[in-house]
Amino acid sequence: MTSSTAKPQTDATLCPLPLCSRMEFQGFPRLHSVFYSTFDINKGPIVKYQIPEGSITPISTASPYSPSSPTFPPTPIPQVSSKTLINFEAISEYIIPKNELCERLVTILMPNYKIMGYPMNIWDPNKYFTTRNELRFNLCFVFEREAETSSYEPVVRKMAKVLQELEIEDSFLSNNSQRFSVQYLIEQLLEDLNSYCECQISINDSNTINIKLFPTYPNPPPVHDYQVPVYTVELKQLMGVNWDITMQKIIEYINGINHVKKIAEKADVATHWARKYYGCVIMVDIFQFSNIYAVKPDVMRLMEDRGLQNECRDYVTKQGLIAPPIAKIFLLYCALKHGTTLRKWIDENGVMLIPMDIRRFISFGVIKNFLYRVHKYPILTDAAPESVRKRIPEPLLPYLDGQHHYDEICTEFWYSAREMDEVLGYRKEESALRTARGTEGGAEAGGVTMGGDSGTGIKFMFR
């Protein structure tokens, strides 16, 4: 049985879930303030430079700007804040902390703001004999409390290391004749990073600071041998001569049908190399007509979201044919339920008469997260007779603990689902099903369907 009589579209021709919708970059967080803090032997931790002025500690009557600067020209209109953003005294011991926290990324959460710094300590008895033989400092960045600041972590670390090197080489921080240099530096940092997400600041003839923000994305979920990759971008159009050799080998076998282990075998590459991917594919289940699927409450989005409706009809309709009405598609999704295989669903709903690619119909629901797979987990119970245990291949026994589903086992041992049923003695007609469904009626709500045994000592769990 095939999913369509017409030549099916490959999943590479149309992306069911654009990459940006899953790994969408929302923009870099806005910097509200940058300040330089150091340790004063008489006053303790102090804020020596800040931008905007008055954002961390109240502004003094004396202007920090002089008519000219020995290193940098003053800015025409310094930024000034009418009120402080944070209570510096309350967190000063974490801004200039003890040695245990030095050279570590320190993040402090206040009621409305997040402060990120990388405290440093330079020990030099000859240079700092008037300040307890050391220079303690911290360049801190202030964001909204709920901001995603992972993209700034390398910047904070780098700036601390750069200031350390500049101080060691040129007394950039401790030389009073350069007291305006740090103020100019942090002002340029705040303005350029907020405006351009990068900055280039010339310190002197031999030192230039180059900073650029890069978005950070979460690591992809684990990829298993039994999963099927589906394109989210047209990889063949993006591929160049300098692409990874493994990628060039496997790309022609990614068709929305082959699972990872089969792709690795056909491309003659190691399986662990075939598993690597970079957000260009989505992993779905192996498509088989013995599979069971069920809908989640999120299926209602299909009736409420016009854009999703159009995307669904375009994706699931066979090429060159008129798309079925969305009401019909919705009813077909709702007809998928526990205990009903795809083969039975097709027969009961006359699906073969509808101009729809069944495989793409299923993958669309899974990718859009309103349809989920109900897996079958075999369990070899303690009541299994010795004759049953001897009949089952020994390498298979560790997989019969209820933690490994059919897709995983069949892929590992190259069994079809039917062959696996025969090995385990599973008979659907003999299986007395008992269902205890949760709020979603399935695995994701804790719902479990049990069946099997018939004297074999093997049970099957569906979830």
C-alpha cells in the first residue's frame, strides 16, 4: 500500500516548519547601563565610571569630563540618568567579591534588572603598594531582569581580560592621567552594542578592542537511529564545495522516509556522524501503516489559525490536485486515536479517495505538535515461561523492559514491525486492551494502554 497514487512530493520541496519559527532569534537584549567598579581602601567597593551618569550611583556635582582628554576626545553630550537603576550598596560585595569569585562570570538578579560582571584581581606588590598590593575591578553590564543574556557572556569575559592586559601593559586603569579613557570606553560600548551589535574602539596606537555579538541557540535534542529527518531548508541549494564531506554524502538520502540508520548505511558513513545536524532538519517517526497516532487539544489551532490552515492544505495535498476543505482535514486528524492503526483509519475514513499524501498529512501534524505517536513497548514479565525466553534471540532480551519501543528495537535489529510481532508472539486479535487515559488520552498526559500476554508472559504497553 502506498500513501498516494500520484508521484509524491518529497519533503525537501516544501518546508512544513520554517527554521526561523523554531530557532527564531528575537534580537539582542538592550543594555541599560555599563559601569566600572573598583576597590577603594578607604571606601570599599565604589563605582568609578558609569554610563549613563547617575544610573548606578548618584551623580556628583563635579563633571567627569574635562575640556580635553589625554587619550580620547570628550563626548559632546554625556548621557545622564535622572535616577539610579539599582541599589549598589546592596550588591557591592558581589561586584567586588572575595578571591573565590574572581575570574568567574557573576550574574546578580535585582527586582527589575540583571547585572553581569567578571570580577578581576591583579596582584603586584611593587605597582599597587598603596592599595594593599592589588587592583580589584569589575566591568559590569546591566540588563532587564528577564532578558536572555547568553549572547553577552563572551563579551563580558573578553572585556575583563582585555582590561586586565591593558592594565598590566600600560596601567590603563590605574594611571590617573588616563582617567577619562575608561569613561569613553564604556560609553562607546553601550552606544555601539545597542545600536550596531558590535563595536571597534581604538585604545592607543597598538591596541584596538573589537567586540561583536553573536546569537546563541539551544543545542538540538538527541538524534536517534530510528528517527526520520525532514528538511526545513533546501539543503541542496545551500550546499557548497567546502561543505562537510559527511553532509555531502548523506544529503541525497534525506527524503522524509529513510531513518537515520538507513541513511548512514546507504551513504556508507558512521551512524554517529549521520546523527549530527545543525537545525536544517526536523526529526519525525518512521512512517508505517501499523503506526498509531492521536491528537492533542492543540489540534483546535487548525480551525482558528488561517495561516496554519493554508500551510496545511498546501503541504498535504498531492501535486496538481485540488486541496480538500480544511473541515475535512480537521475531521481526519480527529479520527486518529488510541487503538486505531493508520491502516484501519484509512479504511474507515476512505482516505485513499481524498487527494492527500498520507505521509505528509501525518508528518505535518507531528511537526506542528498537535499530533503525537503512540508507541508500542514490549515487556517480558517474570511470568514468561522458559520456552518463551529461549525462543527470543538473546540480544533482544535487554530491550524487553518497557523502556524501548518498536521503532528503536526494529531499527537496531533490522526487523519489520510484523517480524517483531512474530518473534514476540503478539496477536492483535488475542490482545485484550485495557485503557487508562489521562487528560490528553495519551502518553503525554500519562495515559497508558496495556495489552498482550495470552500466556506468553509478554505484555505490550502503548503510550
